[in-house]
Amino acid sequence: MTESQQVSARPYPFAAPDRLTVDSTYAELRRTQPLLRVRLPYGEEAWLATRYHDVKVVLGDPRFSRAAAVGRDEPRISPRPIGEGLLSMDPPEHTRLRRLAAKAFTARRVELLRARTQQIADELVDGMIEAGPPADLVERFATPLPIQVICELLGVPFADRHHFHTWSEAIVSTTSLTPEQIDDYLQRLQGYIGELLARRRHEPTDDLLSAMVQAWEEHQDHLDEAAVVRFAAGLLAAGHETTVTQIPNFVYVLLQHPTELARLRADLSLVPSAVEELLRYVPLGVASAFPRYALQDIELGGVLVRAGEPVLASLTSANRDAEVFTDPDRLDLARDPNPHIGFGHGVHHCVGAQLARMELQVALRTLVTRLPGLRLAVPEPELVWKSGLIVRGLVALPVAW
């Protein structure tokens, strides 16, 4: 077993993100050095877990804490510290806040939204067909679909989408915004949500924001109002931002794998498993984030992690672990079983996972059936990828059909 103090740190991320390619360094580390000492651009040094089972321990074992990061110079790729919020909490504080939204994101409640989501998707495709190709899939389909769904679920005016979609970049920015811009956008986003919550106190409606106000008023002794506002703002931002990014990512990957795309077109029953496989296959994050701090000495990956040391868990690497996934670098839309951790694991497993799954299923089915000749409208090297964000995605995806 390696002693943590005897290991030098390696710069991380290992390289700049290359489209949706997974860095081959992860596979090498899983074989030879599954727990690696790393140094990110900002913050203190950390351990990086790369094997599936080690990643699940870091994310799911209560001996690893997110709350312990508060007040620390936690390792990160952005200049600005992550700050307070749901992702900086442990139970029971985390549980109290998460409970405000959990009932709205159950599988049953989400299924009730499927028909409305399908209607929105069809209307967007109708508009694309009417205008004719080429069309930017990001602007015309991938962005408005999840935004309208989360607006209707939360009770946020869709007409305000251009404002809060801009402000939401503060959640995923590393260097695309200055620290001052991030602070400004976060204040604007939280102020906007705070006003909506205040309005719901006097004029409740049948939406999630009203339900959150009611729950907060019933449990004011356990829930801080500012924390509720931050949580609701985070739901609005995260509730659309990653899905907006993943829809074009999924389409891009399918267009790069024409045999699997043809397989999906021929058998639409594969849509649910296709979404799960794409969640495993696509490396959404540019690097691991949100380190967990060891609350006691723990042996992990053959290394003794000392109490107080941060550990980063690589979802990207875990989802390509050959010990868990047969031929992990191959896209297989019918992969079964597929225990991926694309939505995380443990108490911080994505609260909106069921909503995202449903939206991605509707998006894929709609595009495959309504636009059977879907193809890139520009050569692949001309596609422009986002930069300065914690997520990978396309600035635009020009398509024809």
C-alpha cells in the first residue's frame, strides 16, 4: 500500500478536451495506477480515482464528504471556488433540501410529462421542416426543448428563457466568464428565482416552485430561505443546461456511428437502451469535479488516503472500465447490463435523472422518426466546440435531412 505523502502530483486534466474523445490516459491508469495524485489548475492537490468500483466508493461511502470542502481551497479547474449549494452538503442538510424536489422527479411524475414533451418536440421539428434545411439543431431543437419542459415543471415563464439561459452559464463556466461575471450572473439568477418564490407565497399555482414554498414554510426551522433560493436556481439551471448539451452530443455520436444509427432507426424499441449507452459513452465533463474529502484514513485503490485529503472521482473513466463493461470503447445501443454512472452515484446522484432520461428518449425518437435522413450539413472538422466550460458540447450543429 502506497503512503500518500510519498507520491508526487501529476497535472490534471491530462490534456485539452478533444471533441468527445476519452483521453487514453484513463485506461492506462486503470491498469497501472488506479488512484493517482493530481494537481488541478486551482486549489490543493487531490487523488483521482479512475476504476469503476473505487469511484462508486468515493461517491457513495459516507466516509467521504462533500461538506468538508466548505472553507477549503478545493481542487478545481475554475478560478472561482464552487461555493455553497446542494453539491456542498452532506446529509441531513442535503436530504432536507433534496426532498423539496424529489417528489417532482419520480419516474411516475416524469412519465406524466412525456406526452407534453413529445408535443413540444414535434412542434420544434415542424418548425425546422417548414423552414427547410440546413438548421442548427442546437438553436432550433436542443436548446428550447429542455428549457420549455423545465419551465413548465417549475413554473418559470418561458418568455424569460433568454435571460436565465444566459445566467445559467455561471453554473458550468470555468474560464468562459470572468469571476466577476459569474458572481453577477449567479446574483441575477438567484434574484430572479427569489422573486418568483416570493410571488408564489401570495399566488400559489400548481408547479414545483409553489410546492417548494409550501414545504419551506412548513419546515422553516430546518430550511434556510437563502439555501432554498440557491437550490431552486440550481434546479432551473442544471435542469436544462446539461440536457441542452447532451442532445447534440448524442446526435453527433450517432452520426459518427452510422451502423448503430441504422440499427436504432430499424428498431425503435432500442431508444431507452440507446440513451443509457450514450450516457455511458459520452464524456460530458472536461475533467472530474466536486471532490470528496476523506473523514478518516481509508485504503482505496491500493493507496492509503489520509483523513482530510480530497479525492476526485472520474465518471468518464469509470464508465469505460473493462472490468465492468465488455469492450467499453465500443458503442453498443443494446448493451445489457449497463450499470453506468453517468448521473453520478450516492446521495448526490442527479435529482433530475428521470426527467433527463425521458427528454433524451423523446428527443432521439423524434429526430430518428421525423428526420430519417438526418445528417451533418457541414464537414465534421468545421464543427465548433464550446470552450471554457466544465462540460463538452457543440456551439452549433448544422444538420440537413
